[in-house]
Amino acid sequence: MATVAASSLLPKVQEFLSSGTKKGFVAGREVDSSSGETFATHDPGSGKKLSDVAALQTADVDRAVEAANLAFQKQAWARLAPSDRSAMLHRLADAIEKHKAVIAQIEALDAGKIESQAQGDVQNCADTLRYFADLAQHLRLRSTIAVKHHEAWTTRQPWGACGFIFPWNFPFLLIGWGISPALAAGNTVVIKPAEDTPLSAIYLAHLAQEVGIPDGVINVVPGLGSVAGAALAANPRIKRMSFTGSPEVGRLVAASCGQNLVPVKLELGGKGAAVVFDDVDVRQTAEKLVGAITFHSGQVCCDATRWLVHRKIYDSFVSECVDRLKSVRVGYQLDGGTQMGPVVSAKQRERVLRYLTRGKAEGAKYVLEGGLATVEGYTGNYVKPALLAGSLDNVAAREEIFGPVAYLSPFDNEDQAIGMTNQTDYGLANSVWTTDLGRACRVAEAMCAGNSWINAHNVFPHGVPYGGINKSGMGGGVLSIETLFDYLRSLSVVRPL
């Protein structure tokens, strides 16, 4: 770990990064790759290596699934009273909070997140664990059915071993969103973290063991997506599968699960719209949308990346946004004054730059050019915020860029705005901005997506379902009682009288 400036790191972070190759975690024990292979994870802000990580192979993943199934069948986890499981999950949430500064710094280093934002992600994970732990205690699992000449009822039971493949943009937060309802319902889990950002998941596994989560209940299998991820999705002994990532990989995961008839949840990409009417406060709305598109360098699947603005205020709104974006300080994620850090990898940086070039080649206008950003003292994956404008048929308006890039287009009336919003294959999240509440509700309900927000974007209160439709996902959402029921199968019991 000598490749990272140790003076800026917490002692426990230094100790973790310096402790040799990071291993997988299966059945309560650290495990190496059966092939001996490793891969390196790097700091996106400096390009320097953080650690080597064991690259688990298909056989290793299969053993993790077996461990999760054994823990489900033999351990007491599924048979614990909901209050007892809840107590353990609360202890895990407490441990996460206790180590929040450490986990957040690990997350910031691995994902390129601004440290304060990473702390918010860690807290959100702890809050999600508590939310589902508490919710599970109040579920009515048995429901009587009135049937003539029969005694009948349904009951709900946990599925068993559940697989999770997580992306690199919100590694720790999304672990909380994913495994919390599964664990609260009595399932066991196998976590495949993204190869770009595996460190916080590995750290979590050790915390789970420290607080007494039984061996095999939480397993972590780092490795390459094409090997470890593919093996997890293809394992026929997984009872429930969840994938968060791109539609392209989501199709592969769904195909593998389909071969084994394993139910799968997919939370995929987005190309969200922000519809801005002419009665808004231009400065305040511009501030919020600029904040959204630069948050985590635009690497947010539900972000508003198409800004549809009423023609009456289009010029003033664009001018305000350009001024604000020009003043965004791009810098190293652990530097206190940084407002936007790096993108996660050189591959992602090139993707963003390539879309800017392709967009212009197809006729889009550079309102704010963007491009490579330089940060003194660092050779990381930095890009500038960019604004494009033009026809929504443009590739930069159709496809997910996953960077700090927004695409502008004017509209003249409400119906046109709705039509433009729905001119996409995606369907994750949109927002409408207006002081007219009636209009806001009409437009929000007419948007073809899983989520609509009013005068805000990226809002995730616990208790409100969040999920996508069309190219943005299938199989259910997250963060609500519906999610908890996803991890409980229904069983009918009938006795003739």
C-alpha cells in the first residue's frame, strides 16, 4: 500500500490496505482463489494501486453458494425469530456506523467518491439494515383463506441462498439496499462486488463475523465479472438472483437465470429527463440539476441526463447552468475543497469522451465542451462537466453515458414535454420542475418510468418502492415492504374438512 500517500489516511485504513492480498470470504473464513490468480484495484484519483485482490474462480463461487445453502439449511438463521434476526442486523448496522469513517475512506479511495459523499453512502447502508430489520418484525406471514369445506391459508418462507452482483458506482450503499431485505427475511447471501470496487464488501464481511452473524450467512466472492459474476448467475443452487448494472450484462444474467428457472431482479441503466417549466426559479433549479449531474461525477443510473426546458426560459436557464458548471472544482476525492472527483476508471473516462465526440459528430452542439480535466499533482481519471444540445435522436441523448454530461432540448407545451420525456428505451426515473402542483402531478404520472420526482431529483426515502421498467429493469424494486416480500416465497396449505 506504499503507493498511496499514507499521511492522509486513517490508521485502520492504512492497516487494511497494507495487510496483503484481499481474499474472498466464504463460510466465515478468508479464501484464496483456487487458481492463485489475483487482480489489482486502483485509486481512480491517482491511478495508483490500492491492493491486490483474490480473483475467485467458478469452483470457488460454487463453494460459496454451497456454504450459503448449508448455512440456510443447517444454521439457525432462517429459523430464528424475526426479533432475534433483527437484533443481529442492528448489531451489524451499529458496527458499520462505528467504522463509518474507515469504510467511507476505503470507499472513497476505491470508487473515487468524495469522502463526505462516501460517508453518506455508509450511513445509508446502516439505515437500510435497520429499516428492513424492523420491518421484518411486523410482517404478517400467515394469511387465512375462506374456502368452502376446507381449512386453508398461505404462509411466506425465505427462499434460501440469494446471489447479488453489485456495480462500482455505489458499492456499499447498494449492498445495503440489496442484502438487507434478503437477510431480514431469513435468507443467506453471496455477494459478488464489482472488480473495480471490491474493498468495502470485503471489509463488511469481517464486520459481520465480528458481530456474530453466523458463518455462511454472508459470503463475498471477489473476481472478474466474466468469471465470478457469470458463475454466480449460472449456479442452479441459487434460489433468488439480483443484478445491478448495465442492460447489456443484465441480459446475460437474466439468460443464465432463465436456464435454471431462478427468479431474477434487474436494476439497470437509465436516461432520465428533468422537465423544467417556465414558472420555476431559474437559479434554484439550475443549482439543483447541476448538483445532480456532477454528484459522483454523473455516475448515477437514475440521474437526470436529459434536461427538457420550456422555450421561454431556455436561454436564461442554459446560461445559469453553464456558469455553475464552469465553477465546479474538479479534484482529488480526499481533498476537502473538491466538488467533483474522478470517474472510476480510464475505461469509463474514455467512454465519456467518446460519447462527447459521437454526439457532436451526429449534430449536437457543445454548449459546454467538457473533455479531459487536469488536477495538479494527480494523474487520475478526471473529466470536465459537459452540456450538449440538439435533437433527442442524437446518440448522446439516447444512450447512457454515465458521466457528468447533460443533454438539453427546448419544449413549448406540456404534451410535448411528456412526449419528449418518454422518447427513450429506458424507464428508471424522471423529474418535473414547476410551481403548479396540479401540472406537476399530471406530468409525473404521465412519465413512463418506475419513479417520478417533483421539484427534486434522486430522492430515496425508505418505504417508497424504487425500480425500473423497460430497458431499466425488471423483477421488482428496492427500499420498501414490496422488496421484503420479494425475498419471501408464498406457500399454500390446504386441509379438507
